[in-house]
Amino acid sequence: MDSIYRSATGRDLIRRWCLDQLTAWPVPHERRTVTAKGARTHVVLAGSGATTVVFVPGTDFNAAASLPLATALVAAGHRVLLVDVPGQPGLSSGARPRSGGGLPWYGAWLSEVIETVSSEPVAVMGHSFGAAIALSSDSPRIDRLVLVSPGGLTRLRLTPTVLAASAAWFLRPAPTHSSRLLRTMLAPGHPPREELVNWMTLVARHSRSSGAPGAAALPARSVPLRVVTGEHDVFLPPWRLGPAVRGALGAELGVVSGAGHLVIEERPAYLSTLLDSPFLNTPLPDSPGRLASDVWPALGPEGASDGSPRRRGDPSEAPWSSP
């Protein structure tokens, strides 16, 4: 079975980092392992309250790497379930999902997780790849969605700065290169926290990052939702993501000031307030199984809408998997 880890030793180092972070987390919590779509799935449960929030992290992130957001959600009075996505570095299965692990598979996986861990309706908050997974789930227990810098709706913007930082991080793993990459994902003037720098260095040294998941598979159902991105998001800037959100979801994009792609790092307290804000009763598309790519706008250089055709599979337009 295809593993994301380069070695058993590397897998163990990554697991140890996650366990150490969770052990040091001062918020009372419990850990549980469930099986969904045949994949071992690690879940962290914390807090209490009328609203259960399931958080789905993005590429190369997991519960242990998302504790600032988890802390804010618990402080806001929510019951929080943080899942480690299978096929991503963390405490869930390190095997790449069968059948290619596309978003339909991940959507079905999340539905099974929700059915297993909650008998009541839940709110789902997803970041980047995690937001695309949340969109692809057709679980009837999801009663609202908060999508933060969602992937799966449009192609990512890849600047020379991002590509250079990504190459250095991947080819020469070191804290300096991890910090450089993280700075591209944060708003100007926001240094990455040391724990996250160490985590990304471990990821580069010991795991193989997954490819871009492709277009989200939008279920035919109506779910209240909020969609936001950082004003400095390097991958999904508002001018690129906004038209895609409007076209695929019929919703307007909220812009979080003073934040980049890693809104979950920079504005966790603000994100926790979105669960209590008025939601948009926005129906998702009526066509079962429709892909978000069906409504992707044709974007020219730097996202300018030039109307030029884009062929699926064109390397110049290949999506890249962001955290």
C-alpha cells in the first residue's frame, strides 16, 4: 500500500511530534481512533456546548498543527472535533486512499466520520483542502459550513516567490526554508510560530506531499454557509476566489483583513465568531455530482479574466496542493 512516509522512522518522528503537541495542550481533551472508508482516523474531542464543530485541516496540517484554532473554538463555547485526514501526515492512516483519494472519496470519508462521532447535527469548518473535503460531503448531519480559503473551486495562484520557496522547502528541508515558505502563506509582518516551522520541516524531511485534489464534488443539497479568505492570501486572493465562490456556491466571499492563506493561524478568534454569525441560506447546485470545475472561470495571467480557453491537464494551469 502506498504510504506518504519516506520511512518508518520518519513516520514515528511525525507521530511523536503530534503526540507531544497534544500532551502539552492545556485544554482538556480526549483522543479517539475510528475507522471510516476503511481508513484509520484519529479524532481529538475538546470543549462542550450546544454546537459541535468538526474541523477539517488542509494539506500537511492536522489536529496537532491546528491547536490555536481549536483553542479559540473551545473558548467560544463550542464542542470541537478535530480530524486528521488519512493520507496526510499526522495520527491517521499514512496510506494513500484507494481509488486515487479524490474529493468524492474524501467527502464520503468525512460523512462516515461524522456518522460515527456525532448523533446530532454538526457544523463543519474546513481550511483549504479541508474545505474542499467539507464541500464534497453529503452527510445530512452537516447543518452549516464555514469554508476558509477553500480549495477545489478554482485553480491556485502560483507566483515565482511561492514556487521558489516551495522548491527550497521540498529539496533542502531546514527550518530556514520552512519559515520562508510559511511567510509566503501569512500576511506581511506575521512571523510563523516556532512549532509550525518545526512541523513543516518534519513534513518535508519525512513525508511525500499529496497532489492537488482537483475540483470539489458539490452535493445537491442546501446548506447554510460562510466563505472567507485572507486579504493577503497568496494562493486564493479575493479577486480570484470571489468569482469562483459566487459561480459555484451562489455566495459572496468574506475577506479577512490582516491575514494570508493561513487564516487559521492569524485570526483564529475571528473564525470562531463566524459560527454564531448569520449564515447565508445558500443552496448548492441542484445537479447531483456536479464538479466545481464546471463553473471555474477562465483565468488568464495573474487571474485576469481574459476569456481564453483552458484545457484540463494543461501543465501551465495545473493546480498545486496548498496547506
